Amino acid sequence: MIPVITAFERSPDRGRGLARDMRVRWALEEVGQPYEVRLLSFPEMKQPAHLALHPFGQIPTWEEGDLVLFESGAIVLHVAQHHPGLLPDDPDARARAIMWMFAALGTVEPPIVDLSMTRLFERKEPRYARRVHAVETRTRQRLTELSARLGSAALLDGAFSGGDLLMVTVLLRLEGTGLLEEHPRIDAYVARGRERPAFRRAFDAQHAVFLDSLHAGGPPPAD
Amino acid sequence: MIPVITAFERSPDRGRGLARDMRVRWALEEVGQPYEVRLLSFPEMKQPAHLALHPFGQIPTWEEGDLVLFESGAIVLHVAQHHPGLLPDDPDARARAIMWMFAALGTVEPPIVDLSMTRLFERKEPRYARRVHAVETRTRQRLTELSARLGSAALLDGAFSGGDLLMVTVLLRLEGTGLLEEHPRIDAYVARGRERPAFRRAFDAQHAVFLDSLHAGGPPPAD
């Protein structure tokens, strides 16, 4: 059975691969599982048909027979549990790989998303520079801690896992902020993720959707 | 083997059960697994000995033989996968329970934590009221969506699961804000969680630690 995922008809990141369908596409490419994509406009995401799949009206979702899932982390874990390639067989190493999945989404991502949102929506606020500095400080702390744990290792815990996959997608959102470059080990870690053939296939697939949306016309997307 | 978890020697929430060790204690009480607790001061959490267990210098951690885990969500999932009571046997229902674990921590918790942090640290900032309103609006949106999905059901997806456990602990942080009371179904859902005997045992255990810390002297904790 070919699973169906949902993605933005026109991603607000202009095809930079920061939308959360990228995580699921990458996981599926890593394990060699074909998939189909149903594209949604922003209005469609808040309609009853989609809310029946995803109560928070977001992408991605996962449909596979009777099973419907939302939350990119849960979908990546579901893929990892059903195909070899994203979780080690050793029980302790497997628990640690899942731990890194939670760490990516629960501890590293929040300040990074805050930073994106602050830059997008608070530019006209009083003390904007001070607010950005505060969120950057929280982000830098996480990066410093993560870099210390990574040390000279290539990946978080031995072989590439769903933990690395989610961590790299979370860190990618910092591209262009200069923060990755302050932590050369993390910068190289992210680069190792991007160089994986499965990453490239997933990236190209989501980028093609964005290019198609431009050719299809409509108003230009917000930057 | 009795697992060892870490917790605050003196919780900044003054024993209200909002620290993340509560989630792990509750999960262990639900499945009837005894555990030991090692208490840490704030300085100890940032020392090399603890950073070797938890790279981000937080609580809780999990030590069980050679296995060391951090991230409360990952620890609760580990407990749920090794003991009956927190995940259904049916594969699809099991995937959905894990999905709700990720949803609690990845989608519902972030605006709630933002609201706590805004109230704690930005009270003296210009436009404080406006900032609180903005974060409350994001929180209300999540509560409205969650309430719509919950409908008249007692729990998120059939039997009580690790998804309910994490969701209730996330929502508990809203006590005293008035936001829970705006959503009677969610308010009742949280109350159902709090009424579980395992919740009460976990709550009492963490509360006793706080009371002990008061008797042990030292400066009074911040409110």
C-alpha cells in the first residue's frame, strides 16, 4: 500500500525545504518507500475535510489504509519502526535514537522556531533588536550544548538514525542566520545530512512542487 | 533492575507538579514500576557529571543499567514500550497514541511554555499586556482545536495512553491562567487525568521532595 502524505501547495519557505513534509519525504527516501503527495492550499488546511485528519490544521499528514497520523515526528518514527534504516536493532541504541528524535523537536527546535517567528512578525516592534538577541542567546546555548555532546563524532549516536534526520531538519532552519557557522561541528553535521542522496531526492521533490506552483500562476508567495 | 531518575532538589514550581520529572513518575506509577530518584541542585545540573547524562543540563534523566536517556517524552515512551498500560496492543491505535505524545510536546506545549515564560520574565517589558495577549491567542487556538477533536470523548483515543499522560501534564501548566476554564471539555479532561490514583501517587512523591527541601533550609525558592 502506497502511503499518502500532505504538503503545502505553495510552501511559504519558497521551496527551501523547511516545511515539515520534508522530514517525512526524507525518511521515506532513506528507507526506499514510495509515497504519494496530496497538496493543500492554506484555506484547505483549515477546512473540515483536512481537520478530520489533522485536528490542528497543519501539514504533513499520513494516510495508509485505515491509519491516519499527523505530527512529523510521529510519522517519521512510524516509518522508522516499519522499515530498516532509521533505527538501530540494539534495544538501547534504538531507545537513544528515539530520544534524539524527541530532543530535536522538544529541546532544540523551540528556540529556533521562536527566532524565525520573531524575525518574521516582530520586526516593527519596540526593542526588536533586543528581542532577537534574547532568542539568539537561547538558540546559541542549545547549539553550544549540542556541539559539546557531538564532539568529533560524525553523527549523534553511531549510525545515521531518525534522530539525526529530525535534528538536521530542525537545524536547517538556521541557514542564513550565521548561527550555524559559529559552531563548525554542527555546521559540518548539517552538511553531512544534506549530502545524503535521500535528502537530495526529498529536497528536489518538494522544490519541484514549489516551482510548479509558480508556473500555475496566482499571487506571488510572500518571502 | 530499579531505574533511577533525576529531579529538582527544590522545584521552581514549589511542588505544583509542573516539572518534567512528574511525567516520568506518573508513567512509572501507571505501570507499577518502582524507581529511585536522585535529586539535583541547579548548579549540579550544569556540572560535567550531569551533562554526561543530559547534554542540555536538565531533568529528568533515566538510568537503567547501561542505558541512559533524557527527554521526558522519550523516557515515557520507553516505559510505555516495556510495560503494559500506556500503549494499546493494536498497531494502528499504538501509532496514534505515540502521535498524541508528539502532539502534546510538539504542538500543544510550545505556546503554553511561551506563556509561562512571558509572564515570568517580560512583566517589565513595554507592551507586556500585548505580548501576553498574543501568546494567549496562540494558546487558545490550540485549546479550541484540541477541544474540537476531543468532542464528548473522555480521552484522546479510546483507552488512557502515554498520549493522554503527556497531554494532561502539558495542560496542567495552564492552571491559574483561566484558559482551561474557557474550554470545559478540556478542563474536565485534565481533571480526569488528575483523578487517576497513579497521578496522585506521583504528585504526592514530587510534592514531598519540595516540602523536604523547605525543611532542609536554604533560601526560600522564587515564586
